[in-house]
Amino acid sequence: MTGFAALLAGAHGLDDGLTLDVPETWHQGRTAYGGFSSALALAVAQKVGGEGLPPLRSAQLAMMAPVNGRVEARARVERAGRNATWIAAEVHGAKGLAFTASFVFMGAVESALHINERPVPEGLVPCDEARAVTYTEHTPAFLANNFETRHAVPPVEDKRPEMCRWVRLAEGLGLDPMVAMLLIGDALPPGVMPMMHAAVPVSTMHWQVNLLTPAPATREGWWLLRSVGDYAEKGCSSQRMAIWNADGAPVMAGMQSVALFG
């Protein structure tokens, strides 16, 4: 097992990024897990942005082709304004462009508006009382090798297009908090998976992420993740995603477009 921080530390540095080999322990099928590619892109964006870069507030991530083997991750500053900085990143593999990202980094500004309408799911099981998720032969390599997961809500009789679990990295030390959030944020199966056979191939195409805090923090590494599928037709599913910390404070919101091959 190779932790993500150790992979970054051992990567070969480039002027505008880095290059490394993607371990199979971080695979999801024939490609790197989407959170791996997203966190890698963010790490090089932070490197290019340099000291003084504001906190990450939003990201648009496109999974275009398999990310595996030897890859190069590069980034460039698109615009540095008074309050916000936009940085683009790309991951290239042996067959060319495989992943793109657009990041917005923004410092705090004064505002009279205060809204927080993201309560934790009803019936939530506290993390220390939740039972561990049983991994099977269908469990992706990245999840079995790098994450601990627990069921966060009681089971229900009727199947729903929803997944809700407590998740933490097996090795999270030494990671920037924002990089850790992207690494963790895609760890759940698609929300519609409870209504499908576990062997059906799925693939994320687009992931939109908004950070709700400039400094993500939790207790003992545990985060509450929820994905809810609200549309599925002709092989495409749209889902809403959210992350809270162990105290129930919302830290990230998102949406994904997922391809379903069955």
C-alpha cells in the first residue's frame, strides 16, 4: 500500500508539475480512481500557484480517458485577480490527454449574507457506533487498499438511489487538507448503485466541486459522504454529493455526471 503523500513526495518534479507511476492499488478498474486524479491535479496546481495562493473554493474535473501507468501532471495559472486565482491542470498518459481540471482559489471577503442549509441526513448513525462496510471481490482496488468505510444510515427495505457512509483515509498524514478532500470526495460508489448489480461498469465523466470552508478539519480523520442519484436515463446518471465533518459541519458540495454501462 502506498499512501498519497508518499507518492507525491517520491514523484519526479517538473517546472510546472510532476510525473509519477500510478500504483494499481489506486486503480478503479483500468484507470486511477477519480479522486486520485483530482487530488494529483490539485497538488500540481498548488505547486504552480506558489506561496500566498488563496484557499481552493471550486473545481471542475473532467475524466476523459484512463489514467494509468506513467503520467505527467502539469498546471498553469490562467488568471490571478485581486481576490481569486484560476489555475488549469492536465494529466497526460501514454496515449495523451486523460484528465483536465479547472480550479478557483479565493480568499475571504466581507459579506452580509449568511446561509447554511445543508443538514446531515436524517437517522444518521454516529461514527463510533457505525458498522464497517464489508469489502467483496467487486470492491475497487483503490477503496480496499486506501480507505476505511462505515455505514452511516440504517438499512431500509426499499432500494433507493442513495449512498451514505463514513469514510477516512488509511494513510492521511502529510496531506494538504484540500488535496485530502478531493482524494476522499469521490470514494463512494454512484448513488444509483444500490439499484444496480455490483458488477455493472460505471465511469464518472464530470465532477463539479464547491468547498464550503477554507480550512477543512474533522476528528480522527472521519468524514461523512453522501451521494444521491436524481436522474438516470440512457446510460447517464446525474447525482448530488455532499461531505460533512465528524461534527456535522458541511465542508463540500458537488455534482457528478456518471456513465452507466448496464
